Amino acid sequence: MSIPSASESPFATGLKPPYWAVIFTNQREGRDAGYAATADRMTELARQQPGFLGMESTRNAEGFGITVSYWRSPEDIAQWRLHAEHSDARRQGREQWYAQFELRVAKVERAYAFERNAG
Amino acid sequence: MSIPSASESPFATGLKPPYWAVIFTNQREGRDAGYAATADRMTELARQQPGFLGMESTRNAEGFGITVSYWRSPEDIAQWRLHAEHSDARRQGREQWYAQFELRVAKVERAYAFERNAG
């Protein structure tokens, strides 16, 4: 188990509540079928959207993943949802990539951070 | 990549907003040092707390994990935070198990579910 360097940190840090979170928990199916390339593209696109604040994502060996993206407002989330490439990716997700998912939109009210060697 | 059977589903399903989420994103350190046993115990204890609704959790090969627990109210979250065993586990987490974490408390306003062969 190696700890990523700061330059490739998987954390979204320094965000000040209130802001919004999209919690996407999902079970991948076995075939890649373009998934990895599209996932990378969606991350790249999301970062370009107004109101995008950050993203945290992980997946275990059984293909169960959780991705949380953070946004300034529910309107920003709604706009990203309407993006044509994102809509097409979501359709492919339902057709090919995911056996099951839950998607939740939540308002972050409080947050705490810890870093062992910080400060 | 195998898909878990329903009896061991990693999803928290059927929850009706509004409810609350505790989003815990964390980077484990290398040594176990009692981590696995305590994590199991905390899951068992959390399930017994008033207002506990469900939990979803995953971790990748680099030790980056996301656990989201779901609760009826912020008061239920606060009560769980005060539980003596949980407080002790959090202290051990800061001292031994986690290099870094972010903990966010959020109110889930909307939710969508998808299951390929449902219905």
C-alpha cells in the first residue's frame, strides 16, 4: 500500500461549506467496453464546468466504486447533467458499464480535515 | 471482477430523502495495527445506533478509501460521534491508521437508483 504524493493527491481539500456533493456509488460490470476512456474524458470535462470544486474516487477489486464530485450549487450540477457528452456517457453507463448504481445529491453543511504531517 | 450477490450487496438502497450522509474519504497507512478488526467493530456498532440507515464503503489497492454512512438526522450523527468506543477508534485512526482524511456531513436532498435487471 503506497501513499500517493501530494502532486497526485486523491483528495479534494480546502473546500468551505456550504457546497454540494454528488455521491455516485456503482457496481461495474466485467467488460471495459470503452469505460476507462470515457471515465477519463468525463473527469476532464467535469473539471471544466462552472462551479466544479473537486472530485474523489475509488474502486475495489470487486468493481464496487464510489465517486464524489463537489459543486458550488445545485444549478451547476443541473447544468453538468445537461451537457451532451455527459448525457451520452450516462446512457452508455446504464446500457453497458454498470450493473447497479445509486446517485445522491447532497448539501455539505460541515467538514473536517486531517493530515498527519500537516502544519 | 465479480458482481456481489444480493445477500452481500454493498449498496444502501431504498432510502427516501431527505436524510443525512457522512462522507469519509481517507488514505490508509501501510500497517494494519488492529485496523481491520476495529473497522468491523465500528460497522457493527454503527448499525445498532438510533437513526442509522445504511453504509457504503470501498477502497482501492493504493489504500484510498471512501465510506459513506447514512443517517436520519444530524442529531443521530452527533450521538454516534459521542459513543465512547467510536471516539477511541477515531483517536487511533488519527494516531496510527490514516495518513489523511476528509469528513463531510451533508443533507441528501435527491436520490436516483438504477439496477440493470430490476423490476
